[in-house]
Amino acid sequence: MQLVGYEPSGRGSALLLADGDAVERRELEPGDELAYALGKRHCAGTIDDGQHIACDRPSAPYCEFHTSTWVCARCTGTCLKDEMDCYESHAVYIAAFAPDTFKVGVTRHWRLETRLREQGADRAAHVHTVPNGKIAREIEAKIATRLVDRVRTGPKVDALAAEVDANAWEAVLEPFDVIDRFAFDYGLAADGELDARPVQETMARGTVVGVKGRLLVLDNGGTSYAVDMRDLVGYEFTEGKSERNLQSSLGSFG
């Protein structure tokens, strides 16, 4: 059995496990117990029409033949496709990751809230609505000269047990005519489940605390762990305990 994909919190939170060509969706609900040991890691292949097409090349999570690059992600207003096809309403947004990381981004208007949840944003503001992706990317590129346009895993792990700096957030939004605001509750820090930054680890065993974006939070032996689900893609999974030694938080010894 191999982990061949995942669904982040914007789409229901699940691990996608392949056994042969069959793909099973393993939902992730708070309180669920995971008991998978990680084996070898290799290319996760691809999923086509609901069936898994395996690949044994050693590159992970994907080999050169199964790596898909979304060309629109590199667009700054000059279309990189043979023919522009993003003729639908797009939203430009500012997303906040606690305590004080702020990101500009673009998505199709109808996907705005889903996209924000997929990224694990704590707060967000919709600041522009435009008729196509080209205009949206031009605006994004200008805003990106003073805000980041991507947030790495480390700051997102830091955000799990923190709250947004309200003053800094308002200062970031001051130049914009905000169309709509969002505040998200993932059932983690806001509900008191996490009182310290989780240990970042690659594992698939423990009690599910919750999912924020693509970060899966597990409790194992009194320590909270943050797992970037992308780091699991390509691993062979077997039921049972892992032989790996895990780093524990200081709180687990209190």
C-alpha cells in the first residue's frame, strides 16, 4: 500500500492510499487513530479516472515523468500558455498566518474560501475582483513587492499554536478597499488543543488532533506532531508501529 496523495482541509481532509490500482480515501477526523509504519519511498505515480497507475522510479514524491507543473502558478501577467484561457472572475486576496506572516494570492473567485482553507490561512481579506487571471496576476505581482507570495512549512507550523497579531494585520490591510474578510477555525489553537508549537515530523501514527491546510497534527505519547502531508506522498505504508525514534516536546516530560 502506498500513499499517493492527500486532500487538505479545504476539501475534507484525507489521505489517498493505493493498493494495486485501487485508491482508498482515508478520511482524517479528530480522534481518529492512525497506525501506519513508513517503508520505502518512491514515485507516487498518478491517478487517472480514479485508478492508480504505479511507478517504481526512486524519485519522490514524483519522478520527472509524473511531476505536473501548473504553469499559471508562475504567471505574473504575461501568459505562459500557447493560448490564454483564464477568462473567468478571479479574486486577489491577502492571507494571514499567525502571528505575522502575510501573503498575497490569486484564485478563481468561486474557489476563494476553499483555497484559503487549503493553505491553512488563519485570516484573509478579499481585496480585488477582476474579470480574468491575467489582470489578477498583474495585481498580485505588484503587491508581492511588499508582501510574500508563498509561505513555507516552517512558518505554518509556527502558526499552529499562535494567534494573528491584530495590529499588524490591520496595518497590512490599510492600503486596500477590503471587499470581504475571513477568519478560520481549524479546531486547533483556537479551541485550546495546542498550547505549544508542535514538533515537525514525518510520520503516520498517533491520534488525529486536526488538519490545517496540508498540515496534519497528531498526538503521540503526549507530544503533538505537525506532519506536512506532502512529505508522506510516495511512502509505502504498512499497518503497525514504526521503529523510528521520534523527537518529543519538553512538555511531554512535565
